[in-house]
Amino acid sequence: SSVASSVCACRCMWGREPQRCNMHGTTRRTDYLYQQLQPVARNVLEVVLESEFEDSTHAFTLYVASFRFADGTDIAAWMPPIQPEALMRGHVLEGLAHWIRGKAHQLDTMIPVAQAGLSLVSEQLQACTTQLEQACFQSSPSEVLVEFLFACVVELLGREAACLGSALAGMMIQQADRHEIVHMAQSPSTLLALMVRKLEEMQAKVGKVIMELYNDMNYMSYDDSKNLLMMFFQYYTVEIHTGTLEVHETNEEPQFVDSQFRVNLVDSFGCLMKLLCHLETVTGQANREQTGGRRNETVLAVDFEGVKLCRHGPLCLVQMMCSDDPTLVYVLDVHILGRRAFTLTTPQGTCMKGLLEEHSIRKIWFDPRNDVDALYHQFGIIPRGIFDLQLAEVADRRNRGLNVYFVQGLQKCLVQCADLQADQKVFADRINQLGKSLFEPTNGGQYEIFQLRPLNPVILVYAAHDSRYLLVLYEHFLQSLNQGWIPRVLQAGDQRGRWWSTHDYVTPSPDAPDF
């Protein structure tokens, strides 16, 4: 059906009374499992999404009926009287979380395509935008926006996603500024990115319900269910004394906001677009603002993980911190997003490749040699503006009159840093040992663990923690080094930043360079 008929067919906001639209021309499944499952699926959609459409019920029922859970079972194994009804509903909810995740992924893959202006995606969204502009003269703006957002989802994902379109429209109109949505309608990639993030928020809410249900039934411990359902979450906090990882539905939860160690897993283009827009804002403000006649500096601390990382070993994760918020680590999943992790661009032209290559934006690194070798040979990126903390530590010792022949590793630098508390150093060492036990072959691990998805919780914490104190070390060395050393460290860092330029790969040496 056309966009106009889609809009006219259903006028639903998330939060209104559940509504149903009849499905035409679709034959009903008559098998026993389908007949058993359909009422449950309908009820779950009504309760969770507060709207129900026959097309969605049919599609979701079929999805759950054919879905295989992590233990290899299907829903038939969890139906009464074999299992309690509550446990069956928990598994239907688990299926719903996967169904929403699949639809979010469908939209997410459209973001780079829509950005390039290729394809039907931009045309479909443009058709919806034209409808929006015409309708604004006839109805209340909020109602028109709800209809517009609903029509976009149905146009892109089909009628089976109508219940998600209704719920999504309700979420967005309640949480986002109306003028912001209208502005986004002119930029398909940013509008799609917002939709993806809201669907991810939706799947996380369902995930939390499942965790509580399984725990209350004594079917699964909270930690076991958390590990099972980690794929549905983007926001995490780490308890800095025990290393316990907690999941959060949004970045606005008080427990997330107040934590001293927060992690944002960026594994979708929707999340990446938000990060890029944020970095674009803070780096732009730093260039404009002056304090005491001196430009305020926004710096990025970066680290990378991969399978024996170099030009030959795949880069899997990017960990990044921005000096505007030293308690938040972004973990960018390059293994999932691929090359577009570095080329996805905001409407103003900011991309990860550009940020890494911009000389005026200082990147805090700890020994960039293997990282830059991988970045250039795998992604064509030449990082600039590097401040190498490993070289800063060498400079610090030489500044104190010591003879320095070898560089030190990150863990030793953390242990020696006077700005870190004893418990922070103990935790850093513990996380380092746990991580290496999983990926270093000499400790019984395997490097390929960086490619397993969903990410092992220990690997996520290890990767995030590797960059957590880079900003602390940076401030420490800025204070301890006299101004004559800083340009020399930067110059030597730029030389290491060209480690990729040799014809054959060169293994980094532990020798301390002269600079």
C-alpha cells in the first residue's frame, strides 16, 4: 500500500489502548503449535508494545515457532504442560527480544545506504517526508509526526513491523524534540539512526524483564541470564572493586550516570552516528572556546584490540575516551561494523577516519605501532596528532636524569603512577590477568576470542579498562614533564605513527628510542 494509505490505516501511539488491524489475503497456519502459540504471541505484543496488529502477530508467531534458543531447543520444548506457563512466556519474550533485534539490524544496514543517497531507502523516506510536509497543514503536529514515523517503519520493514512502528513512534514523540525530528527528516541517515537506537532501547527493556523473570522463577541466576542476554544491551557499568559488569537499558539510568566506570558498546551504525555527532560537537566547541587566551583542548584517548593485531591480524575493537567525560569508555565493534565503522559520516562531515587523521585533535595512545600498522593496511587510515604515553614515560625518566634503554608496558606505568589509588592498581592488574588468560595462547587462551559474538563479558571489561586510565596518565605526564619535552614526545609519536610505511611488517622493539 502507499504511504498515504498506511498513514490512514492506523493512527496509534505507544501508550494508547491496543488496536488491531485485520490482515487480508494471508492464509493462517493451522498446525497445532501455531494455534497454541498465536494467542500467547498476541498477548505479549499487547502487553510489551501496547499495540497489536494482525500482520505483526502472524509474523511474530511464525518467528517464535521456528526460533532456536541458545541451548538448541525450540519453543515446543517449553510449552505447557511440559513446562510451566510462566517459563514458556519467558521464552516467548526471549524470542521477542531477538525479533526486535533483527528488525533493528534491518534498519541499521540501511543507514550507510541512505547516507550515500543510493537506493530505494532514500526514496521511501523522502516520500514519507513529503507526506509529512503536506499533512502539517491539516492536523496537529504531534499526531502528524506519529503517523509519519509509523509510516516510515512500515514502508521500510513491511506491514509485519506495524506494532514496532506504533511503539517506536510513541517513544520518539515522547522523548525527542518535535522540531529535531522534523529536522532529521531532511537527513535520512540520522533519522534511521535514531529509530535504531530506540529499537535497541526497546530490546534492552525486554531483556531486563526476561532476566528478572528467569531469576524470580529460579530457572536461571541473574548473572547467567545476564550473560545469556548481553547481546541486547549497549550500556554497561563496572563495579570498580569487584569487576562485576551490570547492564542498563539506557544511558539515562541513575546507576549508569553515577558510575565511575561506564561502557557504551557501539555495535550499530545508529549508536555510531550518535557518538560521531557528540565528538563533532565537543571538538568543535574546543576549537571555538578560549581560556586565558589559549584554546581549550579536547583530547581523545584510543586503544585497539584484535587477533595478533598488525597489518596481518584483524582489528576487532576500538576503545575510545573523550576528555569531556573521563568516566565513559566507548567500545566500537569493528568486527561487526566493518570498514564503515570508520567511514560513516554525520551530515556535517565527521567520521572516525577523519577524527583519527586530524592533526589538531590530539590522540592519546600507548604505543601505537601495531595499531597504526593495522589501521593503514586494513582501512587506509593514517593517524596524526599522536601523543604516545609510552614515550612520555621514557621522557619522564630521562627528565629525572636517568639512563633509559627500554620502554615500559602499560601495566607497569599504571602501577608507578602516583595519581592512581592502590585499589585502582590492584583492579587494573586483576583485569589485565583475566583478559590475558582468555586471549594469550601462553596462558591457555586464544586471540580469536576477540571475534566471538556476543563479546565475552571479561573481554569487554578488559578492552574498556585498557583505555580507562590513559587520560589520567596523560595529565600526570603533562604535569611532570617540562615544556621542552612535550614537542619532542609529539614528534617522536608522529614517527611511530608512520610505523605502517615499511614494505614488510616490523615487529616493535622494546628499545627506548632517542628523541
